Amino acid sequence: MMLDIWKPEIFHGRRKNKDFFEGWYFKMVDYSEKRAYAVIPGVSIARDPLKSHAFIMFLDARAQQMNYFRYSLDDIKARDKKFELIIGESFFSTSEINLNLKQGRDRIVARISFKDTYP
């Protein structure tokens, strides 16, 4: 049995017998520091199945605006051995994010690549 606690970036939410929350935080600031965003994909598992869901939060720090995109648990897929996560039509890894978020009139589409990152 592999001790996945030593790999905080991978998805640990496969144990669904108790309340559970897990999320990953991506902070992005441009060189001019005029734009600052945070993207937080995650999962909230509750004993009440109607409250369990996956989500993607998108925060615009400069505009002080937050969007919360809620998904069914069926919409989350995660790799076992490394951090690769799909929620709805969005993809997350340690080297890139591909966002395709829509809810009502809100729509956010972006492709972001990372290099020289620090966990």
C-alpha cells in the first residue's frame, strides 16, 4: 500500500465514507501586478449525497470578484499516481490549466502553462 499522504497534490477523495474536503490552489499574477487571479478546483463530499459536489472557484483579486462553478461528483476525474484532474470541461496539472467554465451568463475560457513552479 502506497502512502499517498506524502503526495499532497494527488486526489485523496476516493474514501467516501465520511465528510471530506480537498482543494488545490493556483495563484497567478502578471509581471505588472495589475492582474491577479486564483483558481481553486476541489471536491466536497458530505454524508448527505445531495450536498456532495465538485467545484471550481475563480477569483479576480483586483476586481474583488468570485465565481463558484458547481459540478456533480460524476464530473470529476483524477489520476492515481500524479496530479492530473478534470472537472467538467476543465483540466488541471502541475504544468498547465485549461479552463472552460460556464454558468448562466458567466463564462471563463483560458489556457495557462507553468514552468519553474514551486509546490
